[in-house]
Amino acid sequence: MSPADKPTVLIVDDDINTVSMLNDNLDNAGFTVLVALEGSQALSITQQIVPNIILMDAMMPHLDGFETSRRLRLNPTLRHTPIIFMTGLSETRNVVDAFDIGVVDYVIKPIRIEELLARMRTHLHNSQLTSSAYNALESVGQLTCAFSPQGRLLWATPHSYRLLEQCCDKEFTLSRPFVNRLLAWLRSAPAQPLVLSGLALPLRLHLMRTTDNGELLLRLEETAKKDDECAILRRHFALTQRESEVMSWIAKGKTNREIGQILSLSPRTVNKHLEQIFRKLAVDNRTSAAALALRILESSPAHS
């Protein structure tokens, strides 16, 4: 296995003997091993390197495993990184507290290495599936997130996290004014999007659906850039609003099916809009239309 293919594990433990034992066994099992001897060191390391999985000791001086894990979860790039607790604490309260802060598994010391490796492989596999699903959503232009009925962010695709940072305080916790506005909008059974125009990157939030377990699935839309692009295309080619939206996605290489998913249109409706776009641009295929759109957008001062 090449170094690039080896999963990276971060061990966070102040016990040198435990660290040495884990380092030897995990290295032999094909992992790249990083070590932090205290919580603050783990926070520093993860600012520079994103591990694939984290092994966390619960009881450490200064910053214990509970608080370290909570702070790690505030980092959007680590939201879905599996954290496995390693501890001698076995009381139900300790286990519940660990899972409440986002720990995915709980291993009681002394550590049985074969059992730990089996758990790690399972959590790595699940994490990779989750990342693939989120990346697939973004690849078709779906900036998606899910909230609980109480307004708690449950998950989001990577770029959605970056956009939602604007609605957060310094610890990446959604601000109370944003949550209150979101909940009021959701209670109104919204047919129209929630417009957040006061942000550095203005957003629209669209309610997609409510899942069987009560999760509220939302789609995020970056309005400033998209509106600028659409306005440029609309003015230059005398397009309707919807035609300009379709054309902007054509310029990004999206298929009719993908555009339909993004704009909540049927592929047939997208095709009807394309027919009008081709007529107005005096072209007969989407490649020519995309080339014209890109040429106009790249030459526009408002878009540069």
C-alpha cells in the first residue's frame, strides 16, 4: 500500500505506553499514525492535517477527551471524521455524554487491538460512504443540509458547511437569531425560499422535504453570484429569468437531468427552455450555447 493510500489515524492520549502500543500495531496494520499527547495538541494538528479517524482518550489533563471532541466537531472539515473513545470509564452517563458530542464508538480499556481494528475498519468504511454521498450531491449542484425540528444542524455537504459559517458564532454554532428566523420560516410551511440577504454571500434556503424521522432537508442557493450571472445572460440575450438560470447551468456543463434536479423542473421542461435559448442565441446545440454563455460571462466586468 502506497503512503497516499494509507488511512491516517490520530491518536490522542497522554499515556506514553498506550500510545507506543497503538502506534506499533496501527503502523503494522497499514495506517499512517499521528500522535497528540494532549487535547490542545490535537486541535493544532487537525488545523493542518485532516485524519481519516481519531482515537481519543477520555481522561487527560488540561483538556479532556470530551471537550477536545466537542471542539473538533466545531471544525467543518472534521464533522464526519469518526472519533472512537478509549477509556476506563464505563458508567452509562459517560457513554451517553460521549455519544452526545458526536463520538461514534466507545472502547473500554484495556484495549483489545483486534477488536479495535475491526471497529476502525467499519467506521472508516461508513465514513467513506458518507463522504461519497455528500460529494455526489455537490457534483450535481445540490448544496444540501438537514436540520432537526428544533433548528439543530444535523449534516451538510462540504460547501454547504462553508456557506453556513456566515450564520455562526466564533465556535461554529448557529447563531440564535438565525435559528429563530429559520424555525419561524419552517413553521409557516414555506412555499417560498428563506432569503438571507444580509450575509457576505447572500443565500436562499429551499425546503425540499421532511424525512420519515423528522429531518428537514434544505437546499442552499448562492444568490449573489447566480443572480449576477443570470442578469448578465438575461440582458445580453433577451432571455427570461428561467431561461437565464437554465443557460447558466448549461455553461457549467450540467445535463438536462441535473438542471432539472437543481431547479426542480422536469427534464422535458428544461428541454423546452433550451429550445427557446437556442432560438434566441441562433445556435443549434448546447455546446455552442455554453461557449457563448462563457464568452459573455468572462468578458463582463460585473462577473470578473
